[in-house]
Amino acid sequence: MKLLINTVCAAVILVPMVSHAAETVSRAQVIKELEQLEAAGYNPGVADDSYPANLEQAKEVLERQKNAADS
């Protein structure tokens, strides 16, 4: 029984650590993405109700630019 409890505890601790390690994003990558979004029209400093729409619009602009560059 103690072995089972130890195994479950180890799994609960290790699974999130392993999954998080697979998704590692560097600070430079985050800054680069933010700069790209700001160049596409996103303004994170604006304190109004346009937050989700503003971000989504900037993502769409980036996606259109990427598609245009690929074709």
C-alpha cells in the first residue's frame, strides 16, 4: 500500500514538471512575439474594453502576413 501511495505521489509531482518542460518558451521568444503583435496594431498599454478584440485582430494580421509570405 505504501508503494502505491509513493508511486501516485511521484506521478502527481513528475507529470506536471515533464509537461511544462516540453513547452518551454524563452524570454526572447516572448519579447519577439510581443513586438510582432505591437507592430500589427496591438497596444497592451491601453486600459479599455478592447483587449480581447485588439489582440485577436493583431493575431489575424500576423497570420495574413505569414500566409502572404508563404505563397
